[in-house]
Amino acid sequence: MIIDLIFDTAKDAHIGDEATIMYNRARQYTEEKLGKAERTENDSHFDDLANRTDQTKNYTEKLVKNTEAVLVPNPGCEGRPPDPEE
């Protein structure tokens, strides 16, 4: 019973932390949109890394999609290697 109360308190604290973070982000976004605060600018190195990450993600998704097409077995093969004399 006491252990359950301790874990419930930990969950409540975690939810409270998440709520605080979300509130702060919403406040910053609102202030930026209303012109009360300066928009946080990313440096060029971060922008470069973000672009490279997006490209890598796109290439990986294409690779996975095309790999699935290659790995589909040929129904005419019947699970045995082709005979070189045919």
C-alpha cells in the first residue's frame, strides 16, 4: 500500500514536469508569434545536420522499400537454385 503511494507520487511528479515543459514551449511559441520575443535562430551547422538527417531518412526509407521488392521470392523458382545446364 505504501509502495503504491510512492509510485503514484512519482508518476504525478513526472506528469507535472511534462506539463511544465509543454506550458513553457507553448508560451515561447505564442510570444514569438505575437512579436513579444525574438525567434530563436539555429546556427548554420545545426541546419546542415538537420538537412543531412532528413536526406538520410529519405534514402533509408527508399532502401527499405526497394529491399522488400528484391527479397520477395520468385514463384517460378520453387525454392531451389537454378540449374546452370538449362
